[in-house]
Amino acid sequence: MQKNKTRLTAAEIASLWTSYMNDSMAKCILGFMLKDLDDKEIKGVVQYAYNLTTTHLKKLVKFFQQNEMPVPNGFSDNDVIMSAPWLFSDMFCLTYINHMARTGLISYGGFLSMSSREDMCEYFTNGLHETSVLYNKSTRIALSKGLLARHPYIETPDVTEYIDSKNYLSGLNPLANKRPLNAIEISHLYMNVMTNAMGVNLSLSFAQTSSTKEVSDFMLRGAEIANKHIKIFSDILLQNDIPTPRLPDVSVSNSVTQTFSDKLIMFHMSLISAAGTGNYATAAAASQRSDLAMNYERLSIEIAKYAKTGADIMIKHHWMEKPPGTKDRKNWPRIKTDHNGKRSSHALFRFGS
């Protein structure tokens, strides 16, 4: 097997490792979805997504082998019980694919922007293109079936304007009138309502099928937080006479049979929590009204605390796989020498000893 002479950078190693973890998880979820889908169009796009993850995993394994790196454990057939009853409706599966494709676009864009080796750039460029195709396919089908919550329309501006007062940036004073939302702020509020709605359904489906009360309670807490954030964002939209998203009925079944391993569903929640934090950070930076930015920052802290609780649970049960990292140089063994420069036969020591 030919080995690339150019070493992988830390960013490229991180991108490969993260891609493998995400794709191995996605393969388990999508494989389970496929067995119970009835709608041919939806099944086709889920099959397309499943084929992508399968192809990606094969290529990623080759990258690890060519660069003499251990292949992550990730997730396997042991993390999904294919004989479990159906859990996700066809509509949920389509909405899930669309949501995860949107997240994948951000991920692949980030991986590509941090890569420099030719084969890495090519792989992540292809991943970005394939995910774009998946997003467009799922969006087109969702539109045709009336399952896509489209962003609201606003009046088209007649002229270009400039901000003429610092009051445009204010919003924290409860006694002062807040200016109307601009298009950028509306788009982020709307998107965060929709992503949290997906989080609610996913959390509830995991809660009812988990085999561990601790994990089930954690999932229910996630649904509670997501519902709270939906209300906050929706109220802001309504205060500005902007309709809230008309979310489709993307129900899950009432099955309580364990479907996925607790390790997998905890990882999945950590993934969407990280994505949510990223969405809020982007929204806070883009929002020019100070109360909106403050809301996003405040709610991000709540997600961070929730994610920390999840990480503690995963570490407790040995479910959290460690990403590649550098050696702890402070604890490397050192050989003592005498005054003549000869090594002592018994003198291994550590810094600070």
C-alpha cells in the first residue's frame, strides 16, 4: 500500500477522525430507517445517504491505513438492533436527512478549509459536493410533499439605506421600543426554531427506547431545553409580526424497544448539541440587535452545561472515544546521568520529581 510522503497535519487528522465517527454513526441510523420506509421517493434519498456513508467509511479506512494510524472504533452493527419495531415515520426520516445534510455542509466546508494535502482537499471537496446533492434532493422532495418549513417572506426593499443611529444596535432596554428585525436576524431565528424542533423529536425517540434511566432522563432534559428555546425564538418572531415556522408532523412511533445503543444515542446528542452551539454563535455574530446576541449567548451556556452533563455520563460508562492528540510531554520519562554524562541504570524520573 502506497504511503503519502507528506505528513497529515493535526487539522487533517482531526477531520478524518471526526468524519469516521460521524459516518459510522449515520450508517447505523440510516440502515435502521431503510428497513421500514414505505414512500419510494423518501426511501430513495435515504438510500442515497446510506450509500454515501458506506463509501466514505471505506475511503476513510484506507486513509488511516495508508498513514499508519489506528482506525477508530466508532459505531458498528452492534450499536443498532435491526429487529426492533419501526421508530421513525417516513416524514421524520426525510426531515432528518435534510437537517443532517445541512449540518454536513458546514462540517465539510470546515474540514476542507483546514486541509492542505492534495488527497485530503480532494476527499473533502467531493464530500461537500455529495452532501450538496443530498441536501438538494431532500429539499426538493420535502417541498413537493409540503414537508418543508420555508422561511418567511418580507417586503422587497425599494432603495439601499444606511444605518443612521446607534439605536439600531440597541435592544436590551426593556423600556425602549426595539426596532423591527432585519432579514438576517429573521433567518437565524427561523432556522434555530426548525433545528430545535428536530432536536425535540430525536430526543424523545431516544428517551423512550433507551435501556438506561440515566440516559433516558438526559434525553428528556434535552427535549425540554429545545422546547424552551423554540418558545423564546418564536416569541421574538411573533412580536415582530413574523409567522413562526409551520413545522410538519414528523412523528415517531410509541415503541419502547431498545433500538440503538446508549453509546450511539449519547454521541448523537453530543453532535447536535455542538451543532446547536455553532448555530447560536453564528447567529449571535450576525445579529445586530443587542438583545438577540445576548439571548444566543445565554442559551449557548445552557447547551454547554447540558453537553457537559452528557460528556460526564459517557465518560462514566466508557462510551467516549478519545480523539487523536499529542503526547503529554510533561510526563515523558527522562534518563538521569551522572557528572561524567553516563546514564544511571536506575534513574528514570519525571519533570517536577
